[in-house]
Amino acid sequence: MKIQPVIFGTHEDATIDQLKRCMRTGNVVGGVLCADGHFGYSQPVGGVIAYDGQISPSGVGYDIACGNKAVKTNVTYQEIKKDLPEIMDEIERQVPFGVGKKSHQNENHEVFEDPAWDVYKELGTHEHDTLQSIAKEQLGTTGSGNHYVDLLVDKQTDEIWIGNHFGSRGFGHKTATGFLNLANNRGFLDNPPQGNMEETPTLLDMDSELGDMYYQAMQLAGKYAYAGRDIVIHQVLNILQAESTFEVHNHHNYAWKETHNGKEVIVVRKGATPAAPGQLGFVGGSMGDISVILEGKESKKSADAFYSTVHGAGRVMSRTKAAGRMNWRTRRRRGGAITHERMQQAIDKFGVELRGGGTDESPFVYRKLREVLDAHEGTINILHELKPVGVVMAREGR
């Protein structure tokens, strides 16, 4: 019997075809495409594939455990409004943003004592030392692209929330690359061939040695990502001289052991938020749009979707189309559809104090978050609607 995918919202044919291709590979139990979905590497972003006894390193992707954290603070927008420019300057100064940025401030964190590091020792001393060195250098750094630190205000209460979005940094990328190399008979630290977005999913049996090692390494990357987001949130709380009164924390690039229809399966979510009944999630929009705190709700529609929902608004324009091609000698882009002036006008109109962020992350390259949330009606409840008042991202070329 052919398994039909569950699809929320409208999508380009290439994205749907990619989901269906995933569903034809391996011991697939079901597949879902969330309303923020778009074409991705091997598996669509916003795509969910459930397997019987298998896990997909290519499905989880290179940014293992990318996710979001949001905390409600005990300060209000009115209390910080006049100081907001200086606060955003300080966040950008204290939190490292950009490709390969290093911190060196958290090298003694308890995550480095986790027994799962033995997986890398099994691979070899050089492999272990290389990855742990990268991990120690980058813990508490935020990265580039669509990764951010936001200050948001609850429209109903005027309370300030802090939100962030990033994953396991270079450590996660090296881990993903290494296990994809091993699955294809290459050395763990070998340079892989040029990536193909239409790559057939790479699958590992959970009861195999390699599958078990990957699962342990992925879980370690998950703990590392949680630790990094915790560290950054703590830094921002200190800048605000505030305390956290409530928090929401979740991955959206990950694989979970879950029970569905009475059977344990491996649910691989690439850019999708787990949303079991009562489970909380933080989902961010673009720099010029709302973010939300949501919870999953019980319904047939939810169960059919393996209790999954959106992780963001979803891109509708590629980075190259929006910003143009990068000249790495001058570190400037040319030929983009979105100008800095147009982006700044939109941000000013929305009332956001922006630091960093290129035109490839402007509001014009994303769907409206409310539209994608509406497509999942009946599966989630929106608990808090949050408006960004301050956004920090990596500066262009970093």
C-alpha cells in the first residue's frame, strides 16, 4: 500500500517531489510537509519523515539540533525602550556572530564531560580531539545566515521576551559530514564531494554499529546546542539586568524516538517543530514579522502529521536572488532583488532596532508567519504573539 504524504499549505512542485522521493527510500512509515516548507538538501526544509528502525543523517542535516529558545523576562518594553539602541549595541558586542566565530569562554562546560564523547574516541584520537576543539572554541557563538538573537514584546502584557535561533555550529556540521562520509565509505574527516541538493536520503539502521554511533553523536550535538542557546540567553539577561520567569526550548533539525499508532518509530524533522499535545514551541518569523509561543493540540490532523508543525515562516526567495552574488574579494554582493534601502525602510516601519542582517534575510524573502500558522489550524494553539523590537544577526560577509 502506497503511503500518501500529509501536506500543509501550498508548495512548489520541486519541494513536493523531493518529499515523495524521500518517502520512496527506506523503511518509511509516513511523511509530512509543513506549511513553511521549501526545497532543501536531501529532504525538504519543513519536511518530516518517520522510519521504522532507521535514521537519516542527511535528513537531520548539517546543522544538527538547530533550534530556538525563548524566555519571558521580568522587565517591560516601556522600561527599556529609551535604552534599546544601546542594549542592541551591547548584545552585538558581547555575543559572537558569524561563520567560524570563536568564544573560548565556555571550555569547561559540563557538556564536555558527557560520556557520548567516547563515540569520537572510537573513531580515533585525532577525530575526537579535532571535534572537541571546534566545539570548545564555538560554544556560545551564534553563527550566520538566519541565526539571530531577538528582543520581543508581548503585545498583550508589554513583557519583554528574549529569543534566539542557532544549532550545534561547526561541531554539528563536522559530525554530520563525518557520518555521511562513513556511510559512503570515506574517512570521517575527509573532504566530501560537492554536495547535491537532490541527494537520495542516506539511511542507517538503528541496530547497526554506525547507526547507534550516529544517534549518540546526534544526541550529544543536541545537548551542545541546548547549552549554547542557554549561554547566549544568559548573556542577554545580564545585559538587560533581568531574570527569566518562563522558558521554551526546542530543536527543529533532529531525529526523535517516538511512539505513533502503538509502534516506536524514528521521526526525522528537518526544519519542523515537534508539537505533541501540550508541548510548547517557540517559532520565529522574519525580522519584520511576529514570532509566537505555541502548543500542540490533540486531533486526527495532528496525529497524521506525527505531531509536527512549522519552525519559521519559510523562504520564498533564495539568498542569491535576494542579495545577489557575493564577491569574496570585496565582501560585497551585486545584482540582488532587495536593496538595503528597501530592507531598512521595512524594518523602520515595523519598529525594529536592527544590528547586522543582510538583504538575504529581509522580510521580503519570507512568507508571513500568520499564513503558515493558519495552514496548521486544528493542530496547534497560539499562546503568545510576540513582536520583535530588536534583532541582531551576523553582518553581511561574516
